[in-house]
Amino acid sequence: MSMGQMLTVLLAVILFSTIVITMYNNMFSQIALAEDKIYYTQAIKVSDLVFQQFEIEMVSDRTSFEDLYEKFKNPVKTDSLVFSNLDVVFSYIVSSVYSDESGNVKNEVSDHQKLTVDIEGIIRGEKKFLGSYDKVFSDMSIGG
Amino acid sequence: MIVFLDIIGAVIAGTMVIITIISSIFNVQQMNYNIQTLLALNTTANQISEFLDLSYLESVGRNLKNTEDVIKSVSGNRFVYFSRAEYSDINPVEYTAETKTDANGNVFISISTKNTPTSVSVEVFNSSPFFIEHTNIFTFFDIDGNITTNINDVRYCQVDLVFVERGWDKKDNLYIKYPITFWRFFKNIYLNQLNT
């Protein structure tokens, strides 16, 4: 086998290896994408938990609408929400602003406030942002 | 002789390439199948958990009077509660949400509804091939967020579901899992308390 032929074979091997490695790399990316759906779905459930807690505080008259605003006007961070079934640690930041009924921010006291939950998780050792969820709450106490 | 060695080398190299290609095709098919299974499980898990949450757990204590019992019993695998249809004065309906095990040892969710001692209907989420991993799916909390099993203290529950479906690998023992956890505050209990 001449030197030229050997170089051609070597080039073919390198080209073929590159194709195979790229193909596997793409497949692993697809798996990671599919698995990420688990974490995004769970993040939605976590935001729902926060919204339910907020609503219950109001309807049960444990905390007033204004007190809830005071509690969350400066973002409150909750660390280390761990699920036994998921190998991920979630943390979230809850913040509130006065808004109109559509969620547009108002710089004055209002009968509506927009609660925002920013969620992130440590997935496969990397910190990942899992979404920001908003919900507008109205003052349901008698007399507004 | 040199030609002979060239042929042997070409055969070895060619065989390796073909084996790599065939192996890659197998792996692509396997991964594709498992990803499809995971995505299908995602849809199933979301539909079932939302149905369980919004069609059943959200109605705990609905339209009951302050003097009527809301929760009959709680445990990790069984939750019995009462609810009444909107604008209705008939007897409260007793709901039993629980996990059961079928003949193959697979866990599934069952919800039975009892209007009267003779009127019972059962809804079962046992759509093979998926099943639930654990029987203990319910955890109950009191008003301060502490775990409780006292029916008078229960204010909300956490439901941990792990949906499992058989995947595909060379040893045929791969299981694809889709965990989902959700919470349901029993708003009607809070409102009932407010009216006492």
C-alpha cells in the first residue's frame, strides 16, 4: 500500500468517526431535551403550589391582600425544594407588584397584584432556569 | 503477498465499518423508541394527574355544611372524602381515591364514587402498558405545612406519582419513568372554617 493510499484510508476513518460521533452526540441531545420536559412540567406544578398558597392565605383571611404584597414586594427566595422521585433540587423566587387586572404593572396601590415565580433547578450538575410564571390576584376581601 | 495483506486489511476495516453502522442503526432505533415512550408517558402523566387533581381532589368538601364531615380517612395509598354537587341538597357523595395492584403486580389508580350504599361507580386509570411505581402516593399536611394523618387537621395534600413504562434495550429490562408531583389545597375546608 502506497503512502497516498494509506493517507486516503486514514482520512476516510477520520471522516467516518466524525459522522458517528456527531450522530451519537445528537441523539444524546435529543434524550436530554426529552428528559427536560420532566423538569419543566414539575416547575409548572411548583408554581401552581405557590399560587395556591397565596390564594389560600387570602381566602382564609390569614393574611390580608396588602400584607401579602408587603411580604413579597421584595423577592423572597426559597431554597432546596427536593423531590424524592426526581434527582433535581428546585429553588424559586416569589415577587409581587401591584398591577391592573391584565397584569400591567402599576406604581400605586391597586386591587390587583401580579405574583411572579421564577424557578430554577440544578439538573445534571448544572443550574438551569425552568421558567417564570405569573398570576394576577384580585383583592377578594369585603370592601376591596 | 502485499496484495494479500491489502485484501486482509480491507476486509478487517470494512467489517469494522459495517459493524459500527449496524450497531449505530440499532442504537438510533433503541433511543428513538425510548424517547417516543418518554414523550407518550409525559402526555399520559399530565392528563391523568390533571384529571385526578381538577376533577376529584379540587372538589374535596365542596358545597358541604359546616356540620358535615369532609374527610373520612387518609393514608399513603387511600384518601376518602366527601363532596356535594353544586346547587344540590342531596346527600354528600363519598369519594375513595386509592392505589390498587392488579393481577400482574402493577399498581394503578382507582377512584370510586358512592352516592348511596347501592350506587357505586368506579373509575380506573389502568391503561396498560404504563403503571404507577409506588402505592403510597398521598401525603397530607396541616395548616402549618406539617405532615399529618389527623383528618381534622388536613388542609392540603401532595401527590407523588411515578409513571412507568417498559422501554427497549438489549437486556430488555429497561423501564422508562416519568415522575410528577403536584399539590392540592382543599379550599373548601378553609372556607368552611371561615363560616363557623
